[in-house]
Amino acid sequence: FPVTIGSVVSASANITGGNLLTGGLISSTGTVTGSNLLTGGVVSATGNATAGNVLTGGEVSATGTITGSSLLGSVVSASANITGGNVLTGGQVSATGNITGGNLVTGGVISATGNANVGNIGTAGLITATGNNRQGLFVIPIDVQGDLVVNGILVQVS
């Protein structure tokens, strides 16, 4: 039989019931224990939220540090510095500013469309240039038989 009360119902012990339906608020100063929480609105907590998995079809947002062992996804975007131990990629690394580092090691090709300003070039192979090639002093052992003309000037060979 239904009970209708138009005022406050108060109990100092446990209330056991099948369903609790309200058009208003449910408020508790202690722990609320249940197996599922379903909402079409917002879940809000001022303290820590401990969960096994956080699943979302939207965004996860944090103003503090996010700590974890893995971040999986197709895009990582940051507007400030990224500090990491190693950067590994099967694709390419792109930068519009300067890249500063200790060593550049490659088993492939180094290509530059602008000037390459270097202190020393060491090679176990060839240096190839398609434009003008100007060097300082080259010491090249040569064997000359007859006259030697350099830049239109006859050089005496003894």
C-alpha cells in the first residue's frame, strides 16, 4: 500500500527499499556505495577520483601534470618545450627553427638547399661539387714532363 507524506521523513537507522526515486537531490555526508553510477549530466568531485579506466568519447583535460607509463594516439601537440629521453619515429622529424645537438649520425643522406657552414669535412670517399670549387692550399704530387701553364702563366718546372 502506498504511503504519501507531504513533509519530511526522518530515520536514524538504515532504510531498506527497492528503488529511490526523486525529482530533487540526493545528499550524503558519508560514503555512497553502489555498483554503477549513470548520469546524463556531470560527475563532479573536489577530491581525488580513483578509477580503473577512464573512457571518453571527448577530451580529457588537466591543469596539472599527467603521469603515466604510456600515451597512445595519433597526434601529440604541445605549445611549450617537450623534454624526453629519446624521440623515436618511423616517420620524419620536422622543425622550422634551429636544431641544436651534439652529433648528427646517419646511415643515409644529409641534404641541404642552403649553405652548410662546417668547421671540418672528413671523408673516406669523394667530395663532389657541381658549381665553382674554391679551396685554400692543396698539396698534390704531380709529375710534369714539359711546360706547365697555370692561369695563363708559364711555370718553370725543374
